[in-house]
Amino acid sequence: MKKLLLAAFPVALFSAQLQAGCKTPDLNGTWIMYQSNLAEQHTGRCEINVARGAFTGHCVMGHHMEFDVTGTASVDKNCSASLQMDFSGGSSTFDLQLARNKLVFVGQWSNTFGTGGISNGVKR
């Protein structure tokens, strides 16, 4: 019986790790994000550095507009993430879903100018 319990323990531990939920520190690190709204010809790429629920970064929209960004980032135990991104003259809100591996996300965004679209990102 002891051998059976010892053999089952690593399996149970591994299973618990797979089922573990997300936490805001899972967002810590450098993320490369892409945004698009093809109907309005809006595309963008941002690189942000997240630490303890806050981030700073830089975005390039289209081929001609570049700006720095700051904001907040959080994720709940179900891996639903949100980012509030502020930049000179406006802000964007991101509603995202973090993948189980916590290295990629997909979701949608909207900004103060009435534009919105899809977003995805990968942790570097």
C-alpha cells in the first residue's frame, strides 16, 4: 500500500500543477503584442515590460506613429487578463485570455477614439 501511495503522489502533484490557476505575477516579463482592426486599416505592435501589475513600453502603429505607454495589468484565477494602457492623448483597454502555458494570450481591445479590434501576444 505504501508503494502505491508513493507512486500516486507525483501524479497527483503534477495534476495539481496543471490545474493551478493564474495569478497577476504570471504576467511579469516582456511581452510582444500585436493589435489589428483590418476594417479601419489599424495595425500595431507593442513591446511592454510587466512587473507587479504595472507596465511600461513602446508601441508602433502603422508605419508612422510611435509612442511610449504605461499601464496596469492583472489576471484572475481563470486566466482572464485585463490591461489598461495609457498613452499621450488616449488610452486602450484590453480584455484577454492567457493560455494555460502562461506564455501567450489572445483577446480584444478598444480605445478612447472608438476603435477596437483583436490582440495577441507572446512572452519573450
